[in-house]
Amino acid sequence: MRKTECLGMILAGGQGSRLKALTKTVAKPAVPFGGKYRIIDFPLSNCVNSGINKVGVLTQYKPLELHNYLGSGSAWDLDRNGGGVFILPPYAREKGADWYRGTADAIYQNLNFVDLADPDYVLILSGDHIYTMDYSWMLESHKQNNADVTIGVFEVPWEEAPRFGIMVTDKETGRITEFQEKPKEPKSNNASMGIYIFSKPFLKKYLEEDGVNENSTHDFGNDLIPKMLNDGARLFSYAFDGYWKDVGTIESLWQANMDLLQDQPPFELNGDWKIYSSNPAMPPHYIGPDASVKKSMITEGSSIFGEVDHSVIFDGVKVGKGAKVTNSVIFPFAVIEDGAVVDHAILAQDVVIKAGAKVEGNENEITVIAEGEVIG
Amino acid sequence: MKSVVGIVNLQESHDLVRELAATRAVEALPFAGRYRVVDFALSNMINSGINSVGLMLPDYSRAILDHIRSGKDWDLARRREGLTYLPAALPGKDARKGDLKDIYANLDFAELSDKKYVLFVNASYVYNIDFREVLDFHKKSDADITVIYKTANEDKEGQTVSIATSTNGIVNDIAQSNGVKKGSKVVMSAYLMPVPTFAYIVRTTYDRGGQDFLLDGIIRHAGEHKISAFEHKGYVARINSTAAYYKANRDCLNPEIWQELFMNKERPIFTKVKDEVPVQYKDTAEVKNSLIANGCIIRGRVENSILFRGVKVGKGAVVKDCILMQRCDVEDGARVENVICDKNVMITKNRWLKGVESFPYIVTKNARI
């Protein structure tokens, strides 16, 4: 394999149990987002746009749909000679097989792949965040600091800081002096984004130690980062000030979708930084003679005959005459029949809301209908 | 369909399309918000299991080459078979008009393939078909040639080739006329025949100075061959004039036609992928009976129109009975009615522009009004 400067590794094995009904059949990174995307499109597109074109995707939980979606990687221009996307599920060895026991273990179990790719740096990403970011600047900062590890951080409101892993840094240099995992009394509001750049030999050394340590939970945040700090390694933060959203819960997933509907969205999907996705072969959507559509995003293959207000509509969705869809996210091929009402809801793929039926949630509790269910 | 090689002909006459086809072939005209006309012929081929397809290039081929590239978006970039470009005959070598000289120049493509049949189609037609049914029909009919036709559902103007058939479905007359009546059987310029029959017709017609495959090849040889006729019952539009182009686009606003052409799960229409964002409808948007392609941002009123990828409609702007191609920008308060805007046209603030339904006003590429 051709040598690469920076190898991307996307942790895409998470179950996403807090997304409840939406991850019954798919892994969290394969959950639809923003009208035509899947969550994993964001880290993948960020990699490609940042010039990283060798990317490993570590899968584990219900990987079929994710594997199917990634295919050869051509949708992201990642079907490359000597590069591209590599799908890395757990596999059996002479002494048996292990699931990935934690984020660090997932990389540890694939150290042979990392060696094969032979990078100078390894970029580790999680597959459950929505953001657009140029990793090449972060890599540049890593090199300039002569760092062992660079961690992407994001300023969160102080009152939310106790929910995150907090990096306490030296204001002048950005060097990390202390790491607090979900602290009651945070000393900083710089939350870890779960984005790490490691110098490869350094990473390999720590992973090999951690891999055989039976007392470890094999997690970057829990085990490796504190140990590295303890050992006096050079850990630096890299501050990101764009839009960044963890979409690990129903409410945050819904909110991130709604964020796209603002008149001036907090982050631009329409700009030069393209988000790539697997495009279905479908026509422009059709808006019927009596339809009304406002403050919404709608994609190809849908047909709208009713009212859609403040909602995100994926491909192949049908909204019947007199039906009303508000404040909702409708996944591919869901059907909302004539006169049905959907408010503050997320409908998964192939859901059918029968004529006249109602699905209503509210701002504090978004109603979720699981894939293929028929209501009413 | 492993026994069939496809040839897609991109040589529809430009004469009646004028402005829109000044720098591109008719088959390269943008269609229905995200397609080009040629997508139908190519998608029909691959959806019918024809994996070896030759593309006869038109005079202006840049738009076509840029659109199709390796053929990957149609699944035609293959290790074996796939897409083959068939360039036009050298102009210096043969000055005659028509498509026949180009077919003749590329005859070895069909002859050297290991296929039994050739399916030759003109790509200026919009339809969704399963050619497997045509092959089955052909095998059962015991004919030398099968032509595909559509029964006209209204009177049609312009040069049209139609057929008459005997009760057993065999063609007993084929002729060109200027306009046809409702109910006529109109040839869709798609033919299936064994490769040797195809080669024989092309060679003998070429040697006798023929120019046009249909007129000089098929019609003049009609007496020598047993021709059967396969009726395509679905929607068909031939794009051979500005009016036909305008009408066919607007036909796609009929949900049944939209469904039939594009939403068949077994036979999707493929096109070049552009990774556009879903359409953004803002607070002031008001859209009725329209097709809106991804990448559009709508703040104004849109009615009975087709908007291609990346079109912007500003606040208070009105777009009525229009076709706006890629990246057109209708600024705040502007108004366009019965207008076809080619790519990248800008209608600046508060300008009004109006054509009539039978004669849409055409704005050429990159114009700023």
C-alpha cells in the first residue's frame, strides 16, 4: 500500500441506544440526517475535503446497512488506487474473536491495518457528530506544536460542561494540562469533540500497552488520554469554533435537523465544502397544485400534495392531500396519507401514517415511529 | 439480453430547437430538472440488461462527453463491455449528410461484438421501457426487424414516420409524412434486428449513396424484410423542436407521468450525480404544481414550472410556466412567465419577462437581464 501522511479512522461501531427506535436496524452512523445524508457522510466528506483519502471505518453494531451504504466508497470519491475507504469490522484470530472492547481497542485490534497504511499521523474521529471541519489545519497545528496528541475542543456553555470530557489548557500555548471526565466542577468549558490526531509511533506504543492491560476499559477518554497526560506527553488542544452537534439523542438529532431550517442556517450545507452522500437515482420532487411548503428542506423523489411547514423531508416521501407535516423529520419512503397529521415527530423509513391518523409530539418529547410501522 | 449490443444515436436534427441547441446536441438538452435527454436511452439500455452500449457522438459533443464521461453513473463503466464512444465519420472523407455515414464508419463495433442482435435507438426520445419485452416479442414474431412504435394520442405536426400493420402485426406500409392524425402508429426510431441484417442494410444503403438510416435504410428496404411492430404503451415524447421540448418538460408535472418515467423501482433513470443539497424552502416560499431539483433556494412564488439544480428564487419574485436551468437566479421582485432560461441566467431585481404559452421566450446561457 502506498504510504500516506495522515490516515483517517472513523469509529462507527456505536449502537446509539439513546436513539432508541431509530437504531433498531442500523448503526448510529447510518442514521439519516438533513434530508439526504447519513451521519457518517459528515466525517467522511470532511476527510475527503481535507485531503485525507485513506480512511478506515470501524464497524461493529448492525453493520449491514452501513456496509451497504459505504459500498466501494465511490460516493465520496474514496474508491482510489491504493487508498480509499476500508471497512474494518471485528475479526477472528488464532485465539478466537473479540468484539471491540472500547474506542482504543477498536484501533488496537486494527493496528495491522494502521501499519499497512504506514501513516505519519492517525486522525481518529467518531461517526456521530454533525459538523464541517478542515482537518488539515488541525494537522498543521499538530506539527507546529511538535505534539504527540492534538485534541479537537469546542467551547460549550459553562452549565453544560459537566456533561462532557473537559480539557484544561494553558491559555498561551494550548497545551493540555488536565483532563476532567464529566466533572461536577469544571475548570474549563473546552469540551473534547472526540477528534484526535496522534503521531503514529506514539499511538502504537500506548495502544500496545493498553491492549494487554486488564484493568483498562480501553477507551481513549477514560484510559489513554489520562495516562498520556500522566506520563508528561505533549498533548495540545485545537479549538474549533464552527457548528458542531452531537446527535446522540432523539432531541439533539431533531434539533440539529431543525437548525438547518433557519433562514440563515448556523452552518452551510450549500457552500464549497460539499457533503457527499450516496445519491439515489430519483427525479426532482414534485409539489402539487394544492400544496403549501414553507421553512422546509425537501429532496428528490418526494411528492407533496399537502402542507409541509418547518420540516425535513427525505427521498421518496409522499405527503397526501390535506395532510399536515410540521416540525418533523421524515425519513425515506415514508407515506403520510391524505388528511393525516404529523407534528414534532421523526418518522423512520417506510413508515405509513394512514389517512386521517395523527402523530403528535411536542418540543420536549419528540415522537419517534420505528421503521416500517403503520399507524392508524 | 446478453445477446444484444446497443447503439445509441445522438444525431437528432437541431433545426427546430435553435437557441437551446446552438452549442449542444438535442440529446444533451437538460430535461425535467436534473436530467439530459440522453439519460433515458442509456438508462433504458442498462435497465434492460444490455451491458454493451455504443454511443454515436453528435457534431457538438462536449456537453455529452462532459455529462457521460466514463459512463459510471449509468453503471456502464465496466471491466468487460460497458460504454464505447463511436465518433462521427471524418468530415473530409465523406461530405454527405445524415446519420448513415457515421453508422457505416462504426459498423465494426456491432460486427466485431459477439452479439446476435443489435438494438439501435435514437436518444432524442423520452420514455421508460423494458427492452427485454421487445426482444421476446421479436423472437416470437419470426420477423427480420422489429420497430418500436407509439400510437399517437393526438394530431402531431412535423416530419413523422408512421407505419401500417396487417392483422398479424406485420408492417405492410412505412412512410414519412408531414404531420399525422391521432391514432397513427408513429415509429420511435428504435429497431431490433440481428447484427448481419443491420450490417447488410447499412452497407447496401451506404453503397447506393443513402444518407439517413430510417428513410434510406429501413423504409427503402421495407419490401425486402419482414418487419414486425412492437407497441410501447407508456408515455413517449420526441424532442425535436422547442415547442416539443417545452411540452415534454411540462408533461412531467403530471404526477402520473412523473411516476411512470422516474419512480419505477426496477427501472430508475440515471444521470450525472452532482451532490446538491436538498431544496431549501424559506418562510416566504409559495410553490404550486412544480418540479424542484436539489440545490434550489426558494423564497418567492413558483407555479407550473421546472427548476433545475441550484436555481434561486428571491423574495417577492414570481416564476410561472417556466423552465429555469441550472444556477439561474431570479432576484427579489423579478417576474418571469412562459420563459425558458438556459443555464446560469440572472434576472435582476424587479425585471419582468414574458413569453406566450405556444411560443416560450428563450434566454440564452449566462445572460444577465
